[in-house]
Amino acid sequence: MDLDLLKKKVRNDQYRLTEHADRERENDGIEIKELKRALLECELLEDYPDDLRGPSSLVLGFDSGGRPIHMEES
């Protein structure tokens, strides 16, 4: 996983949330701007290059209040 590429895509709004991810975001009260902030400062926790659904990664970032936000990137 290339974190620099992920961050570039976030800065350029070249990403999408799945319906599930968007629903979870709303349920957790996370605003899009906070999600983007967390992605721009995230760290790689786990990488799954051979996932059956396709390569994916688990990343962790924090919102402006320090709340941890973990996301799966694929």
C-alpha cells in the first residue's frame, strides 16, 4: 500500500466511500472533513495484498478531537 498515493487521492477528492462505510460514518457521527483529516494523517496498521476481494489495507487516523478512526482501504 502506498500511503502517499492514498493521501494524494484524498487531497484531490479521488476516493469513494462504500454504502456500508458511509452508513458507519454517519452512525458514528463522523463528518466527511474529519474522515479526510484522519486519512491525510493516517498510518498503515495492516496490509492484505492477497485478500480474496482484492488488495486492501487497514489504516488508522484521528479526528480533530483525537478520536481514533480506522478505515479499510481497497
